[in-house]
Amino acid sequence: MSISEDFLKREDLRSQLFGDVWRTLIPEVFRDVPTYYDKGNAVASLGSCSWWSTRFARAIHQRLPSEAKVLDVCSGTHDIPLKLLALNPQIEIHTVDGSPYMTQEGQRRASERNLTIHAQVCDAHVLPFADNSFDAVSLQFASRHLEIIRAFKEIFRVLKPGGVFCHNDMLRPASRLIEIPYLAYLRCSVWSTAKLFGSSNESMKCVDYFADVIHHFYKPQEMTDLLRGIGFADIENHSFMTGVMSYHISRKPLPQA
Ligand SMILES: C[S@@+](CC[C@H](N)C(=O)[O-])C[C@H]1O[C@@H](n2cnc3c(N)ncnc32)[C@H](O)[C@@H]1O
């Protein structure tokens, strides 16, 4: 495992710039949004978040054994667990999320469909599971809000050797021609979505944060390099518009014979 000096410096910068928002405002934002989270996302992303996350869920499903044990980190309202259980009700799904409000809404959706999702409210940087516990771990639309090296090392620890890590997020687009108009659009759309759904003052304070955090985040190829630095192998990447949304599927290697 070897993470380059450049990644360590960038993580220091991300923590300096956004650490206070992660600790104080982000929990408030996710207190505010659970019931309108899907509609808000649909409006802000013109429907593309839901389309992309369905593609991502299918890609995870194709890589799972039939009775897999799966962990969804930063599970929110359980978008990925519900999609995976719709594709295969045999899998056992555990989730963690820092927000009791998002988790409660996810649990409500699961029980509405008569499904069991084992949810815990906790910090994604310290996973309450033994080493080598899961066949797959997913993490969608949240790593921008995390100390990513700490979080990825925890995910590596709880995955079984040979298990898959499926990561999906809004990354920094590789093309400046896309990044500049996209971030301008995001500032307007997050502001108007927050206004439309009557968000709290705390959420309104985060309007610029959502674009700024992407500007300082990783491009798809950098995410591949970071995953490799953590120790993941067989890394695949699929991106929409050079990283506006991008998923990576990688594997924890089997021990050398
Ligand atoms: C944008 S939502 C994504 C939810 C879900 N993965 C999805 O795709 O719909 C981000 C989630 O990350 C959670 N989160 C942010 N920081 C966290 C942390 N440090 N530990 C655990 N959860 C965190 C929030 O509570 C929120 O539910």
C-alpha cells in the first residue's frame, strides 16, 4: 500500500477547506432533506443522478455472488440497498450513515416494501465491523464529504479478500470545458432546489460548498490512482461527461500464495 505525497497533501487541503463544513453543516443538511432528497436530486441533476445510480446498482449486482453480504456506506435513504434487493432479494445488506434522519427515511422505505436492511448510525471513518466481513462494499454520492483516505482504508479492512469495492460519486470532470459550465450550473441548481424545497438556513449556507468541494475533488483517473494506492486491484472506471458522475469498481486482492 503506498499513497503518494501528492494525495496526502491534497487530503490535508480538503480537510482544511471543508473540515468545518463536514463536521457542522453537513449533518444539518441531511437532517433537512430526507423526505424530499430524491425529488431534490432529480431537479438539481435533471434526472441524471437516478439514471446513473441505476446503472451503478446493476454493475454491482453483476459482480455479487447470489447470497452475498454487502455493506452500503453513507447509505442515506438506502437508494443502493433498495435497488440491489429489487435485483436479488437473497443478499444480506448492512448500512451505515451518520444521519439518523436519512437512516429513518431509508428504513421506512424498506419496511414499506417488506425488506430488511440492517442499518447503523455511525461515522463512515470508523466502521463497526470486523476485518474481512463483506463480499462487497458500496459508497455512492458521499465520498466528497469524507476524509477519503481514512474512509477507503476502513472499507479495504472490512472487505473479504477478493471482495469488491463499488464507488460512485460526482467527481471533478477531467475536461475544463465541462467543469466550468457544470460548476456554474451546479451553483444555480443547488440554490434554486434549496429555495424550491424551503431548505433551512444551514442548508442555504452550503450552496457554494457543493460546487467548491467538487472543484477540489479527484478526477476519474486520479480516483483510480488513489484506489490503487490504498491497495485495490482490477480497477474499472465508467464516467459520464468526463467525471460529472463516475463509478469505479475494484477488488481487494487475494493473499499471495
Ligand atoms: C448525498 S447523500 C447520499 C446517500 C446515498 N448514498 C445515496 O446515494 O442516495 C450523502 C450521505 O452521506 C452521509 N454522510 C456524510 N458524511 C458522513 C460521515 N462522516 N459518516 C457517515 N455518513 C456520512 C450523509 O448523512 C448522507 O446521508
